[in-house]
Amino acid sequence: MTTSPDITLYTTGGQNGGKPSIILEELGIPYKVKNIELRKNEQFEPWFLKINPNGKIPAIVDHSKDDFPVFESTAIAIYLCENYDTEEKLLPKNDPKLRSQVIQWVIFEASGIGPAQGQSNFYCRFNSEKIPFAINKCANEIKRLYGVLNKSLEGKEYLVGNKFTLADAMSYPMVRGHFFSGVESIDEFPNLKAWIERIDARPATQKGLNVPVPDKMKEYRENPEKLEEFEKLMQSYFKDRLKI
Ligand SMILES: N[C@@H](CCC(=O)N[C@@H](CS)C(=O)NCC(=O)O)C(=O)O
């Protein structure tokens, strides 16, 4: 029997941090949110490390299952679907091939797009020294991965089964922030561009993107001064923290 969910989400939004709230909203699951202030190192506080020993957002605690903690956005996504997606909105349960296809794209994001864009953010935004080799290496890999998505979206609205699934939900918050990760234009990937616009029109996804603070990507894209201000804050934070 499915218990009614009682979940706290620990996040601060963003490319990884926005994934669980998108899924929670798409599944219509009620939840509480605690904003974790990364620049204040809240992610390293002992109480948070008990929830995520890796000291990163996002994480959840499921109070309806003995305060069960889950970390890693992909593990959270699968956990939420396995426990609460009774209508198979985002993850098919009874069709093993369809389920495998969704999981393949989920892992493609977790092991490809997510890490590539995560590294790129450091070289493009969080490091004051601009290293062309690192920046170009990351951008080339991101574009290679976008090419795979673009080809797979040929003649299709969504990645699997012609409906919005976890496959789309996990890549969308990363891919829509391509410019932040150093890929200014995605004009060469028209299917991917249309896919972003399609998901931009999903009210639940948009609601999830703005949890717990309004999404910043659009603002940074339209207002270079705001982006520069954020880059400076992050550069000084990481300079102090990484000591490299
Ligand atoms: N693989 C992790 C990545 C999580 C991650 O990198 N989170 C970043 C924010 S996007 C973070 O918490 N950074 C804080 C830090 O590293 O101190 C996931 O998918 O959950």
C-alpha cells in the first residue's frame, strides 16, 4: 500500500538542484523545502551530512518512510517514481523495454550531460582565470552530447514513448542552462531547441524550476551585469574554499 508522502526537499534550485522539485511538481506530490545556502557552507554541516554524506544538494528526507534520506538527484528521481508514481506518469513500471529506455536516458544525463556541464561551469564561470583548452574541451563534449539528444529527438516530441518522462525531466534543467555552461548557442540543434521550448510550456516543470528561489538562468542570460555579479561571488567563494 502506498503511504501518503511527507517529504522535505533540501536544495537551492539550479541545474541539479531543480531536478527533484520538477519531478515532485510533475507527480503532484506535496513537499516542504529547506533552502540550503551553499556559499555559507550549509551543505557541510553535520546535520546535513547525515542526509547526504557527499555534502551536496539536492537531497530529500521521506518522513512517511521512517525519515528515509535519499541523495543524488538521479537516485531521488527514481525513488520518487518507484514509491509515488502510481500512474506511471514519468517512469513506466510494467513495460520493461520502455522502462529501460527511460533509465538509459536518465543515466546518459547523470554520467554525461550533468558532469560535463558541471565541470564547464567551473571553467567558464567560477574560475577568474580563463583557460581556453579547458573551456573548449568542455564545450566540445557538451555539444557532442547535445548532438546525441538532437538526433534522438528527430521526428519526436520527447525522448521516450512520445510522452514526457523522467528521461526529459532530468536533462531539461541542465540543457536549458547551456549558455551558463559555455555553449552560447544551440542553433545547430533544432530538435533540442524545440524540445526545450516544449518543456518550457509545462506549468508543473516551470513551478518546480522556481523552488525554493526564482530561477536565475533567464535573468543571467538577459542581464550580463547580474551574471558577472554572481560569477564574482562564486569565484571568491571557491578561491577561499579550494585554495588552488
Ligand atoms: N551528482 C550530484 C551532483 C550534485 C551537485 O553537484 N550539487 C552542487 C550544486 S549543483 C552542490 O551541491 N555543490 C556544493 C558543493 O559542492 O559544495 C547530483 O546529481 O545530485
